[in-house]
Amino acid sequence: MRPPYDSLRFRLIAVAVVGAAVSLVLAGLVIAGIFRERLVDQFRQDLQVHLTELSSIAQVDGDGHPMLRQPLPDPRFQAFGSNYWQIEREGHPTVRSPSLAERSLSGAFATGPEPRNGESDGPRGRVLEYGRTLSLPDGGPPLRLSLGSELSVLAGLLSSSNQMVTRALLVLGLVLVGGGAAQIFYGLRPLDRLGQAIAEMRGGGQAPNPETFPSEIRPLIHDLGSLLHANAEIVQRARVEAGNLAHGLRTPLAIVMDEADRLARTGRQESSDSLLEQCARMQKQIDYHMARSRAAGALRTPGLTTSVKSAIEPILSAMQRLHGSRGVVFQPDRDSDLALACDPQDFAEIASALLDNAGKWARSTVRISWSPSGENALIAIDDDGPGLPPTLRERAFAIGERLDETVAGSGLGLAIARDLARLYGGSVGLSDAVGGAGLRATITLPMLDAR
Amino acid sequence: MRLCLIEDDEELARRLAEGLGAAGFVVEHAYDAETALAWPEPESFSALIVDLGLPGVGGLDLVAQWRLRRLSTPILVLTARDGWQEKVAGLNAGADDFVVKPARTEEIVARLHALFRRTSGQRGPHLQAGDVSLDPAARAAWLAGGEPLNLTQIEFRLLLFFLHRAGRIVSQRELLDHLYPLSRERDQNTVEVHVARLRRKIGHAAITTVRGLGYRFER
């Protein structure tokens, strides 16, 4: 189970979420702070205004008792309200707001003509209290004005404002993360397409067109195409090298063999036989390993495709030339065509080996047919020769096994054909020919994915 | 039987010529395709052996050119490249059979004889006409009664050629070409001498002299 941070998408979304969270939290704190300041300011202002108002309507009656010229209309000063006022005068009864009822404010801030304020204990809890003194023309003690407002009200306002901000920012956060995720998914889609294109290439398709990808990925696609090309060139070079090596070794080997023949003619039969035997072994090894190294299938170079019909044609005409003088006719199935996911040279090698085999053994006819079977193509070669008993069929594929020394051949054809087919995940099999005597050789190879 | 070997590797050509000569063939040798194409009367050869690995105008082109000129002489190609690609190409260019290098002279000789049988309509591996039978692979010949024939190399060549052309007239000139390579000093008279010697061994009636035209081996 791979860790989640293995995924690009996960990483990008995680960064987006963390980034959004951090910035939204910071934003929230800042906004909440700003709101708090404003609310507190307004709270204070409100009290200040009321103090001013109270100052203008406070007076004394005929006895010097403090009284209001007119009532303060703010409903918060009424019974059960959250705002309070009181006017004190030394030696006189205190006048207070209906909201105070029997209780009182501390009056600690009504100490001078300049308004002072601070927190104090109110009738129901902590209050913000404003106070000042007011001198009167009659010369008596000054009026002591006090105003208070429940701080719990402020707290409530603050809390609801915070809640509002939090909710708003949460929604914003979800929108941001959702938008970010959508962006990321959309943005990374070309990578998904890239993955698909590579899978297609492995299945035998061509390299993707760079123009269909965004500019950041285009160089990668170009490189991929170049890599494919380079691979194909490696295969080609390997082929040429292998061919050159074969050419280089064969002539010396021919010379040694002729020397061995000469030895035989001078009476040194044993030496000759021994040399020839070893030469035959060397030749087999060269043949076998040359054939294997040439196989393009080993590299699974993508993009290679073979048309069965066009590949078979020249081989059939060559086989007709080779075996036709014995009266053998090669009959192909001409109607359909199949596209194989393999190198044309490799297919030609497999088909040639089997067709030559069929041509050698056939009495009069070799039939070639092909058809799709699932993801593979089946190419069948039927000859009307003596056939091969099932018990000997596996031996026919063994290197160096020549089941009949009278017919020319190196004994490698079937083995190499099967090896080549296997490199593509396919196979070569032998069975009874359809319609009577003879042998059927079947080649199974993958077909090109049609997309 | 007269062969033309087109092979650029001198060493290999020398050895092949030697081996083929010992098997009863007269071998002419060209080192490249241009020389071979310029060779007069290529149809006078019993077969042509072409190395597909020739430089310059390659072996394939040579074969194709000859077939374009309507040459029907059997062509055997030598391939060094492993795999079927070169063989198929050689066959489609007009070759009749191929031999993979390294090849023993015996194998080339056997393929050649198989080609001759194809063209002359002979069915089995032994050649037979009149009272004479010949096994080219074993280099042996014998009379109808089973009596083996003791022949010199030249006589064997002569008999081989006659058997492939049994029933047809062959000129002295043709016989000369098929007995001796061009590089040797040749004399028309030697043909007469060798025919006479052969007659002594297989019976005078086996070969008829056709005045002015040549000889005919009777079926």
C-alpha cells in the first residue's frame, strides 16, 4: 500500500488545503480583530454620547435634588435594560434609571469635570462605566453623573460577529479548496493522457503527437519520440552487427571445413570427421545466437507493425520457386489482412522457416490461412505431407535435432521460429493438418491494438 | 558440366573451384558482378553460382539482371547472412536455390545436381541413359550389368555432361567448354581423343558421331 504523499494530486491538494487553512485563519484573526475594535469603539462612543446627553439634561429642583429635565428615551435605560445612569449629589437623594431599580453604579469615575471611564461591578455583572462631575450655579456640591453599560452585551456582539466571520471564511475556504482541487485535476489531466499514450506505445502504437500536449510536457514527448527512434536504431545496428559477425565467422569456418574435406581425400578420415563435427557445432551455435540477437522483439520496440498479407507474399513466391519444381503449390488465404504488433523482419523469419518446412514435406499443397483469435492472430500452415506423430512434435523444436537427415536443413528453423514468437508473447505449435493427413504449424502472435 | 562462380573472396573461390573441379566440374571464376555480366554466352554454363555478398553491384542485382536478359540457366546463390531475408530476396530475384556459407563443397555439389535434375527432367538422384548409370554424389558410374566403370576425371566429366544431354546433339566446342576451363590451353583434338577413350569403356554404340554437328549420347 503506497503512502498517499506518493501522489502528485495528493501533494498539490494538501498544499492547497494547508495554504488555504493558514491564510484563512490569519485572515479570520485580522478581520475579527478589526470588527472587535469597531464594536468596542462603538460601545464606548455610545456611552460617551449618552453622558453628554445626560449632562445637558441634568439639573436640580427647588430643593437642590438632582433631576432630569426630560427623560432619556433609550429603551435600554428602562426596566430590565442593559444601560444604566445615576446622578448623585452629596446630601441629596440619588436619581437613577429604571433599569438600575434598587441597585447602583459604583460612581467611581465621577471624580472631575473631565469624563473618566473604566470597568466596574454593575448590578448584574461587569459594566463599562463613564462618569463626570457637573457644577451647578447654586454653589452647592456638584452633580456626580455616572453611566454604565453591560459588558456582557458587548461580549455577545463580539461573539456573534466572530461566528459570522468564521462561517463566512469556512465557506470561502471550501470554495477555494474545491476550486483548487478542480484546477489540479484539470491541470494534471495531460499527465494522465501521457500515461495512456505510453501504455498505447507499449501495445504497439505510435509515439503521441507533441502538439496535443501542454508546452511544459511537450519537450518530454519530443524526447520520448527520440528515444523510440534511438531504440529502433539500436535494434537496426544490432542487426547489422550480428550480420557482419556472421559474415566474418562464416568464411573462415568454410575454409576449415574444406580443409577437413581435403584431409579426408588424403586418407585422414578420422581427423576429417572430428573437425567436421566440431565445425557443425560451431555453425549451429553461430546460427542460433545470431538469430536470437537479431530479434527486435527483445527490445519490444513499440510502433512496429506487420501486415500479414503483404509480409507473406514475397515469402510465398520465394517458396514457390524453391519447392515448386517438385509440384508443390502454395495457396494463401487472400481475402483478409491482419495487423500484427511485431517487427516485419521477425515475422518474415518465423513464417519463412515454417513455410520452408511445409514445402519440403508437402506432397502437392501447402495452405496458408490466418484469423484473429482474441488479442492474437493465428496463422496456420497446413501441408499434405506425411505429418508428424504427436510424440515427436516437441523434439522437432530441439536445437540440433534433425528428425530426418535426408531433407536438407540446419535443424534450427523450428527452434528459432518458436523462440522469436515467444519474445512477443506468442508461440509456434504443431498439430494435425485440417482435413486429413499432414502437419499443421500454427503461429500465434499479438495483434496491433486498434484504438 | 561448366560452372561460373562469382565470388569476391579469393581464398574461398580457390577452394570451391578446387573442390568442384574434383567433383567433375569445369569452373570459370569471376570476381565481381560487372565481369560476370560482361561474360559472353552465359547460357553456355550448366549453372551459375553467385555470392550474394558481392561488393558493388550486389549478387541480387546480378541475378535480377540475368533473369531480365531472359537467361534460364540454373542459378545457385551463396548467402552468408543468417535468417531468411536474404534467401527470400535471392529466390525472388531469380535464383533457383541457395546454399548457406560456410558450405561444404559436397553440399554445393549435391544442390547443383538437384538443380540439373530439375532442368533435365531426371527424376532420381542417379543419371541414366542407354546402358550407363551415374551417381554424381558418389562420383561413380557403372554399366547395365552392374559393372563399375573406371574413369579418369576428364572422362567422368565427359560422361556426366553426355548423360545430362542424353538424346541431344552437343558440339565439339560445347564439350571443350565443359571439359576444360578457359584458362587452360585447349585443343579441339583432345575432345576427339577423350570421346574415343570413353567409347572404349562404355561401348562404341553409346555415342553417335553426327558429322559436322557433334556427338549424341543415345538414350
